[in-house]
Amino acid sequence: MNEKSSSASGSPRLEVDDVVVVDTKRVRTAIGGTVVGNFMEWFDFGIYGYLAVTLTVVFASDVPAPWGLLVTLLGFAISFLVRPFGGFVLGPLGDRIGRQRVLFLTMAMMATATALIGILPTSAQIGLWAIIPLYLLKMVQGFSTGGEYAGATTYVSEFSPDRRRGFWSSWLDVGSYVGFAAGASAVALTTAITTSVSGENAMVEYGWRIPFLLAVPLGIVAIYFRLRIPETPAFEQADTVATHADDPMARQGLVGIVRHHWKALLIGIALVAATNTAGYALTSYMPTYLEKEVGVSNITAAVATVPVLLVMSAALPLIGRLSDRIGRKPVYAIAAGSALVLLVPAFLIMQIGELWAVMVALCMAAVPVAFYVAISASALPALFPTASRFGAMAVAYNVAVSLFGGTTPLFSQALIDLTGNTLMPAFYIMFFAALGLVALLAMRETAKRPLLGSMPTVETPAEAAALVERQDSDPLIDTSTMPLAIRRG
């Protein structure tokens, strides 16, 4: 190859060989292997959320009301409080040894911990000590998921073509919400079958174990797919970048990530908080809210929630495609604006208590969630350079989810108990939506652009040639952020 030429300004120029061509079939294989992990993670969330009231009887039967339910929800919150530690360890590790290897590790840990919950002793067998192993396994789950979503979003964003990153990355969260719906469905079916066979106490006696034990076959399938996914082209190019304390584009440890990328971290934390307070209220907390505050049965809650989640999941790729056309920032603005407008009416309608009212309310609550999560996997990783993307994503995502997202069920229920106002979950979500709007003011648009520290990624050789031809007049191309020197090696 000839020596790489430079523009008049001294910036290096792209050649066709520099552009990464990833065909659609390879993108589908890579993203499919990543989606299964998110499915597994949210399958567990669905189980735990819909069994929260049952698990209170199983693990905290000696705790007086209403503290028993809060003890169970605390187990959910604890898993999220551990997530940053998992992120701080697994994120930088993924920047050193690769995305694929860490994603395999997180999948194995998550599946094992979920399955082990299904064989735990109950409070009827060992008293209040029963809650301790439950908390410990939730901590293992939290540690593994500290690297799971950060790694999965990093992976899919790096594998996706620049101009269709919103569409392809949105499939990651399709897996998330389909997984949650599957968990909810597993609980509903188990409840219906065991109750018809063994009576009303069947779920407390043994039925609650069945959904958790389903993690065994599901985990085996997910681990198999994780073993088949390749490493991302972006990581393979950036892997030889030496760590340099003064270079923000080089691989950094936690201190360097905070030092060089603190502004992007704050933007990411605000957007993740807005996204996940809405998301976890709709999913993990809604079963508890519907049973305790609205008075509907566990099965009715599942019947109402599952179709809403499935319809919302089907809409995510459409919203992702929309973000490829109009940009990530406008879609985020739609998400936050709809949260401010729709949530109070949604919770008021929910109080009617009829199935139709619950479904209408859930559809309204799902609108901002859909617009938020459809672009999370494409917008958030793009805030950070390739060499430190996994570690920086792990910090931003897990700090926000641990402090604000995963604690949403606990804080929402505590605020209701404290004030007696059943609209408090809506106000809690709206507060973070407003913070998300403020963060958008400082966020740069990343749609259609190559990722920081990565070569452009396209789907065909013809597209690569056209991109190189127009690079001098294309405002989306900035070769100063690309590892061209490494490509020359």
C-alpha cells in the first residue's frame, strides 16, 4: 500500500482499506449473540418483579407488614448497588482483553446465580437467615450485570454500520423487554398451572422455584451463542493503542476515564437515570404497584403488562431507524417530553382498577420508555472513544442505574408509604426526565458519524469507496479521531 496521504491542513486521509465493511449477515450474527444475554438478564428481572409479593412470604414471612415487602424489594436494590463494582472491574477488563470474552463471563455468572435462587431454603425452613443467601446471589447477579449491559451496548454499537447504528443497536433492548415479558409469562403460567394442581398456596410452597430453574436451559443456550460471536472490528483496531495518561483517545483506567471524560460521564449518567427510572417503574416495580396500590391480581398484572411490553419491543427498531434519520437528540427530547406529559394521567387512569384502564395506562407509560431505550445502545457508547468505551460505559451506566434506576421500586414504594400519595412514582420519573433534558443541551449529536476512536463502518465496498471520495466535504468525517496510524502498521 502507498504511504497514506494528508490533507492541506495536515489531517490524515482515509483510503478504502481503512473503512470497515461489515455485511448485514455478520451484523445479525453478532447482535443476535449479544441479545440473548440481555434476554437472560431481564428474564430474571421479570421473575423477581412479578414474584415480589410471593417472595415476601417465602423469604420474609416473619417480618411485619409493610416491612416484609420492602425487605424483598431491597434484594432487588442490592443487586443494583453492587453493579458499579462489577462495572469498575469488568469494564476496564473488556477494554484490555476484549468485549467477547467479558460478555461470555457475565453470561455464565448471571445464569448460574439465577438458577441457584431456585434451590434456596425458605424462611419456613431456616427463619430470617433465608434472606441472606438470596441477597448474596442477587449481589452476584448485580456484579455480572455491571459488565453485561455496558459490554453489550459497546459491542453492538461497534459492530453496527454508522448510518444504521440506531436501527441495529435497538435490537439489544428488544431482547431486554421480550426477556422481561417472558419472565412475566413464566410466572403467570406457573401460577395458573400450580394453583390448579395444588391449590392457592402452591406458589409459596414450591411454584416460585420453577421460573428461576428455567434459567438452566436458557443459560445453556445463551452461553452457546456467546461463544460463537466474534470480537468487534473496532476493538481489534484499537487493541494495540498504548495506555497514555495524557491522551484521552488512548486506553485509560478508571482514574483516566474520569479525568478525561467527566463531561460525557455526567451526560451519560443523567440520560441513563432518566431512561431507567421510567423503564424499571414500567417493568420491575409495576407488578408490585398493581397488586398493592391498585388491587389487581398477580395474573391480571401479567396479562396487562406482557402485551404492552411486546408491542413496545416491536416499536424499538422503528424508533431506532427514526433516530438514524433525525438524530439521537430529538428522539431523547421526545422521550423526556412525553414522560413529563403522560405519566401523571397514566397513574390516575391506572387507579380505576379495571383491566382496560390498566392496559391504557401501561401503554401511556410505555411511550417514553420506548423512545428512551430504543436509542440507548447507539447513543450512550458513542459518547466515549473506542479504547476506553467499555470502561467508561460501565462507569456511567452502572452508577446511574445503581443510584436511581434499580432503586426505583424501593424508592417509589417508600415514597408512597411515606406520603400516602400513589402518584409519587410518576413524580419521581418526571424529575429525572427534566434532568435528562438539561443533559441534552451539552450532548453532541452522534447519529451517522463514526464512533470516536474508530474507523468508519459501512455495509458494502461501494459505500466505502463513496465515503472516501467525499471525505473532504463530509462534515460527519473527522479523521483526527481515527486510529489511522495503527491501520498503517
